[in-house]
Amino acid sequence: MANRIFKVGYILKGTGLSAVMLAFALFFTIQQTRAQNKPALEYQVKAAFLYNFTRFISWPASAFNSPKAPFIIGIVGNDPFGSYLEDIIDQEKVDDHPIIVQRYHDIRDINNCQILYISAGDNNKIKEIIAGVAHKNVLTVSDADKFVNWGGIINFFKDDNKLRVQINTAAAKAAGVEISSKLLKISKIH
């Protein structure tokens, strides 16, 4: 970024523009750089939800390869979070499990994870992913329409411009994850 600022200052100096214009150009460059690194506010909120699910949902010990294995938040498909999710979970743990983020391009890449965010997109692909992890202690999450109808566990949706969650309790039970009554109280139950 410093290189970009230097280039902007050099270009403006050659044009004879004032220091005010230079300050404006620097501000614009910094704001543009920050905007490129931050996901939309909606996905910042969704990233916070994903992290907070670790506090209100329990996984059986069999969901982990070992007692100190990482707690994995997986993302399959398009990643709308950028580095924001990593920023939230940095140095965080679920019990003795350090939380990490893994990105997957294909269902065959998903080996072991506890939360799987499935990007909205091809409905048939989403259904295939849900079926592929249905009995693996994986909490599936998406913002795809009809996600819980297809067997997904948690669906993000908007209600009066507020982000809400819909929970498929039967799918959660089948996956062996236990959802806190506190989370259930604030959710729409499918």
C-alpha cells in the first residue's frame, strides 16, 4: 500500500495539485484498500455467527480425530468471508481444540470438519454436499434458499432486514450435534 501511496503522491506532485488533493487521494486509496480486504457487513455478521455457534452447539468426542485435534470451520464453494473469519477465530479454542478455517473446492476434499459453510450456488451441488456429510457430526450452514428443506442444519435468512437463523432440528439430531436451548429460542425451527 505504501507503494501505491507513493505513486499517487508522485503523480499529483507532477501535476501541481495542492496538498489538499494529495490528502484526498491518500484517504481514497486507504479507504479503497480497506474495502477490498473486508467482506460485506452481512458476511462479517455471518462470520461472527459461525464462531458463536461453537459456544452454543456441542459435538461428540467422536467428531474429532484426537482430544487435541483442531476444531475445523470449513467453507466449500465461494468464500464470502475473506480473512474476516480467521480474524475472529484467531487464538480461539473449543475446549482443547484450537479453531482453524479450511477451504474446500469439492466435496471429496472434505475429510473432517465440525462446521461446514456451504456457499449458495448450484442447488444440486448443495444437496450433494449435504448428503455427503449428513451422518458425520458436521453442522452444515448456508444462506441458500430451501437449505433446511434439503437436510441442511442451519440456514441464514433475512427477516425485516435482520439476519436470523432457521434450524432443522431433525438434521442436527441425525448429525449428532446438540444445539443449546438458548440458540433454539432465538431461531426459527424447521
